[in-house]
Amino acid sequence: MPLSPRLEIASHNFNLNANFLKQGLTGFTDEDWLKRPNDHTNHMLWIVGHLIWSRSAVLGRLGEQWKLPWMQLYARGEKCVECPDAPSPNEVLGAWDESCARLNKAMEAATEELLDTPAAKPGPPSADGKLSGTINFMVLHETYHVGQAAYIRSWLGKKSVMG
């Protein structure tokens, strides 16, 4: 099924975010994943874990349930703390790739009827009061966190992804 015109920009931006984030993780050591500027910020493992959790929430709204045992560690409102149940950077990278493929497939399969579903309350904002608006907001949320990841990369002294 062709992608709904209401999701074209979101789909494009989800894919841009996926590429920028993946490029931004090149050259990271396992130690880099856990460094953070101060005790009030998140490290890269938390940020990427949160993005995976967030994509799983979008998938759920699109009718595909996808959960990994550690995802709840990175749910909205969870604190960045050391946890023995945390995944390794390689596990997170694998899950990121899987989330990208699943999200693209689910967005392509979304019907206009599904996109017209009223936005969940409480839930993320929706400009049109429908699921389509929620998905478009969620890509904005993701972009915010990809920006945080870019900042962490810069703070670690690594070359910028965009120039």
C-alpha cells in the first residue's frame, strides 16, 4: 500500500533521524555510550534506548506490538541510572535498526481509517486530534532527542555529522 500523504513528511523525517543518529554513533567506544556532561543529563545509551522505546509506542499506535525486555528502562519519565539489566551498545544498535525497519513497514501499512482514529488522551499532542497528528508530533519528539545525541557527540570531542 502506498504511504499516506499525511505521513510523508513524518516518514521522511524519521528516516533522516535514523541516518543522522546512526552516523552520529560511529566511532563510539562502549565507555563513550555511558558518559554524560553532568548528573542531570542522559548518556547516549539512555537517549538511544528512549528513542527505541518511543518508536515502539508509535508502532503500538499503528497496530504493531513490539517490546524488548529492557525498553521500560527508557520510558518517558525514567531516570538515567546505572542498571544491571541495561542492554549493551551492540544490543541497542541492533534494536535501533530493527525499529527503523518496523516503523517504515508499519507506516506504509497505515490506512486512512487508522490515521483518522482519535488521538489517545492522555497522550502526545496531536495537531489534528487524530492518530496522524500524534505520529507527526512523535517525529518532532525524536528530532529533539537526535539533537541531544549530536550534542553529546560534540561534547565528547567527536567530529560533527553535519559538517
